[in-house]
Amino acid sequence: MPPDPVPSPWNAFLDDVDRQIGSPVALHCLGGFVVAARHGLPRPTADIDVLAATPHPHLVELLTIAGKGSALARRHHLYVDPVTVATVPESYEARLQPLFPNRFTHLRLFALDPYDLVLAKLERNSEVDRDDVRLLARAVPLEVNVLRRRYLQELRPLLGTAAREDLTLDLWAEMIAEARGVR
């Protein structure tokens, strides 16, 4: 079976990154790139947000090749961006989903599962995040009970004071139900 096609404009950029990186590296991706590439949603973004890279020492090489300001970033107007502040569910790694398996020689891209992706956006709660949640609510479709259970079991214990995020989750649950036409 042929590998999944990489959508434009990411295909040429990722092909160039794959050619230039010297060793295999796995990237845990989130953000707008995942919303667009994994779920096919119309979400323009110029970066691939990376939560983790393994083996970790290859992240420096990757950022030299494809980070903001690199030659590839200037050529393609796209770049790899390490996420330095994000709270994600405790067991997210067990649910990572391969992106474009067997497509690249050195790159292994993995996307947060849709619920982990939504929960990673909860603390920031920007307008773009809320738009992504609405889009994912319809495309996946998201189930509020799954989201709430994962929040309570795997994310809430990691938050300092969770009162604000509790309220945000309640609002997002209403937003998801509305987007799905479920009440």
C-alpha cells in the first residue's frame, strides 16, 4: 500500500528535511499542522509544533536544518517549532498516531490523538484554539464524555490550580455539543 500523501505545502518542505537530517528522528506533533494534515481541516499555519523529538539530541540538528530562520524555512516559508510550554495528558505517548507512515527515510511524524490535541490547547484557550476545537468536534467527531474523562484522569492532576481550566472545559463541552448538533 502506498504511503499517505503529504498535503501541500508540507510535502516539499518535509522531503527536504528528510533528505538533510542525518539520522532517524521521531517527532511528536501538535497544533495547526496536525489539525490540517491529520484531520484535513482548512487551518493555515507556517509551523510544525513539536512537543518532543526522539532521540532528543537530534532536535538541535533538526532545528538547524528546519527551524525558524533556517535556509529551508526561508525557502519554503515553513518551519519546525519546538513547543516549550504545553501541558498534555499524562499518557499521550501511548496514543500517538503515525502521520504519513513509511513516507520518509529518516523522519517519523506522530500526531497527538484528537482528545490529547484538544486538551493541549485548553490552558491557552485562544480564539484559534476554540476554532480548532469546533472543527475537530465535527471532523472526528469528538465525544464530550471521553474528553472530560481524559481531562479528569490525565490532565487535571498536572495543573497547579485547575479551576480556570475546569470552567474552560465546561464551555468547550458546550461548544463541542453545539458544533456536533448534540444537546
